[in-house]
Amino acid sequence: MHIKRETFGKTKDGIEVQLYTLQNEKGMQVSVTNYGAIVTSVLAPDKDGKLEDVVLGFPSLDGYTNEAYQKSHPYFGAVVGRYGNRIAKGKFALNGKEYSLATNNAPNHLHGGNIGFDQVVWGVEELPEQNGVQFTYLSPDGEEGYPGTLLVSVTYSLTEENELVLTYKATTDQATPVNLTHHSYFNLTGEAEDILGHGLTLNADQYTVVNDTLIPTGELRNVTGTPFDFTTAHSIGERISQVEGGGYDHNFVLRKTEGALALAATVVEPQSGRIMEVFTTEPGVQFYSGNFLDGTLTGKKGQPITKRMGFCLETQHFPDSPNQPTFPNTVLEPGQVYRQTTVYKFSGK
Ligand code: BGC
């Protein structure tokens, strides 16, 4: 077990940010930077133990800050906040007051606004005893229109069981919506091909139906007989053409006890035998099939990152919860502690 630290680059404001590489005895490696709390690389074994990088990302900070990246803004590997996914028309009311947020994904608010937690520099503490690093960010009152000063931390640690464990915590001094998630795009072939051949199982009997701007209508629909039924394994590509809006970009309602850490998803890449299991304490998972990747960015092997070169499994509360009274609550009150644990576990068979 060890942690390596190196310089990752300088932000436009001249702040130097670092890259931390966690390694375990099995040779698995995870690299994370304190810019955006971004996971830049995950070297995971196939059935013969051969390591490949299974997340989309870049070798230096410039990859995440250059114009092309800012334009397409795919949130590669980042921690997303203060509110992951969409809030309808960027509006919500809390304790009788209306709040207005940036409509950066017109007509809606997406992933925390113009400068979300994915684009800020986080404080760092190395945690050698758990082969991890803890990132901390203090989001000021009114930042991106959200009420209250929010103190957020996220810890990444790599276990000897090849688990990447994410532990989140947040506290506030005023009531505020909080919905943190992790936005890695996985490709278990190591970007050798797209993700349509990956087999996916989701522990979800329902999904949140969305309108044409990807805002939930409030309806939880049974997946049975639909292309959203991943209760048994199906390849991502098998029914994707039947999904309106260009592919999967939906929140699934996990079958689980509230707050308990439970299996949410299993992904198997048949050729390499790489397997990823996702466990979470959250009630939902956004399965996004990389529909908006447009070939303008360059992948780790020098090829364009085209549509469906990666998929996300973003464990979260449901989109637009601040405007959906029937969805699980996302408002954090002063004195309460927001907690989330999500585990991405890798193996090969
Ligand atoms: C959203 C997509 C969005 C993507 C990148 C996902 O979490 O659901 O609609 O395009 O993030 O921003």
C-alpha cells in the first residue's frame, strides 16, 4: 500500500494542484487530483490480472481546463455538487423563500451550476493508514445561488480487495439542498472499444420517468417489459436504440433499505472478463450511457472520445428532488450531517 504525490498542473489563477496515486499490494492503482476531486485513472485487472485504465480522463490538469473540455464539459471523474443532476428551470423554494440557480443546461440547472464542485480546488489530507486521501471544500453561502455555507469532504481509499471506497460528509449553517455524486466514465475495455458490449445488471425495479428536458415527471415506472429492465444482465447496447433521447440518461430507484450500503449495479465486460460492482448507501443511481460524448476530446490512447466510449453510474438522490415532494428528501439542515458511502469494486473472471 502506498500513496505517491506529484504535481498535476496550475489553474488559471496560478494555484498548483496535485495528483495522488493510491496503489495496493495487488497492483491496482487509482489516481485522484484535488482539482474537482477528480479521479483521473483507475488501473484495474482483467481475468488474467492484466491492468488497463478503465476510466476516461487526462494525464495533466490542462486536459480538464482547456477550451475544448470546458465547451463539452462532460464532468470526467469529478465529484459533482452542490446538487448532482438537474433542478427544473434552476428554481426551488425552501422555508418560504425562492432560490434561482444558473440554468447552465438550458432550461435547467445541472450539476451545481457554472462552477460546480468539479471545478474548484479542494484542500487535501493524505490518509496513509487507509491508503486514501481526503479532499475538503468550503462552499460559501450563496455560491452558485445556493443558501448556506456548506463544508464538504470526500475520501477516496483503495482497499486490498480492489475496492475504491468513496465516503462523503457535509454540514451546513442554513438549510440547503445537497446531492453529491461521482462522475467517472467507465470503459472496462480500457477504451479499446465503446461500452455497448458491456453487460449491466441494476438492482432496480423502477426508474424515474423524465420529460424531454430530462426532468422527472414524478412518476416512478416499473421497468418490466421496457429497455430499462436490467434486473437481469443485458448488454448496454441491446435495447439502447429503443430509448428516447439518444440513450440511457435515467435515474434508477434502487431496491434497498434506506441508508444501508447495498449492491446497486454489476458490470461485466465479456472479452477482458473485467467486472465492476457498485455498492451505495444512496437511494438512486443515474445510468448515463455517454450519449453526449462528441469526439472533440482525445482519449488516453490518442483516439477521439466518441459517443458511448464511457458510461457513468452516479449514485445519488433523485434529480429535481427539491421540487418533487414525493422523492426522498435532499435538504440538509443545520445540525444534521450528510453522509454517503459508495464503493466501486473491481475484479476479473
Ligand atoms: C447527466 C447527463 C449529462 C452528463 C454530463 C449526467 O449525469 O445525466 O445528462 O449530459 O451528466 O454532464
